[in-house]
Amino acid sequence: MTADDFLDALRDDNETALSRLGSSKSLYAATGGEMNADAVLEAAADDAHAAAETYETWADESDHAVFADAAEAERDHYDDVTDQLGDHDTTATPAIYVYLGGLDDTVARLGGLVGAALAGKQRATQTSGFFTGEADPQTASLFRGYGSTLEERRDAALDALDDVAADDGDYDRAAEAASGAVQAAYDDYVEKLESMGVNPKPVC
């Protein structure tokens, strides 16, 4: 299996979840229905904080630079978001990072990093669009740039996976972890919307 094969299969297997995570309802779920700038930034800050802590742990336990680079990028993103937001108290760990925290070997973690990047890119695109609609091009650009960072991270993780995967069994484990990350984000999206009486299925 090649990295391109891996990515194509991952997208195909998670097409519905990724599509819905890229809908406008993803921000509605993330903010608990509070579709205002501060709530969107609070959700983004929580996400970046949890991501940085997760990837820092992985970097401490591995010699793969992709984890350290991801941790640094998330710390920078957290700083950028809180510069816009002001003081921030982290209130919860998003479900995707709870899932990622349970991965305990390099192959699975690289897969998880790919899955998280795919899911994160979907929300970053929606967040950029939200701030465009709010007539805030600076913050829209911040999240557009973050989306590009996630694409670069995805590709770096795929390259690293090519280096460490010994056989198709390793790719299968990485694919399971990647899909698990996407599904953790999607299940959280569904649960939050249903708790507010919102149908999560139609894409809008």
C-alpha cells in the first residue's frame, strides 16, 4: 500500500462523517448553539490546547519530528486564537483528543494524526467561512492558514507512515486509528446536535 492509497481509502471510508463535519452545523455543535465570534474562538482554543498537549506527549515518547512539529504548530495556533479572544480557560477536552490519547504506538499515532488533520481541516474551513461572513477577514485568514497547516501535517504524517510501516498490517492499524479519530469527532458532533434537538444528518 502507498500513502496515496491509504489516504484515498480513508476518505472513502469516512466520506459521510467528513462531509458532515464540514457543514455549518459543525460550528453549531462545537459552540453549543452559540454562533458568535467569541464562542467559535473558545471552541478553537479548546481544540488547539488539547491537540498541543496530545502531540507533545507523543513527541516526548518518539523520535519522529512530525509529532513535535504538530505540537509546536498547535501551540502557535492557540496563541493566535487567544490573541483574538483574550483570556481563555480551557473547559473540556474534545472527544477526538480523548480518543487520540489512547493510542500508544507510533504507527497508530501517525494514523491518528492523519485522521485528526482531515477532520480538523473540515472545521477550519467552516471557521474561516464564519469569520468571512462576520466581515472579519483577518481572523478568516488565520483559520484559512491553519487549514493549510493541517494539510501539510497530513502529508508529513503520511510520509512518516511510509517510512515506519513494515507491511499492510501496519497500514491497516494506522487506517483503523485514522478512522477512529474521524469517527470520534463525528460521534461528538452527532451527540451534541441531538442533545440540542437538531438533526445531524442533513448537510447544510
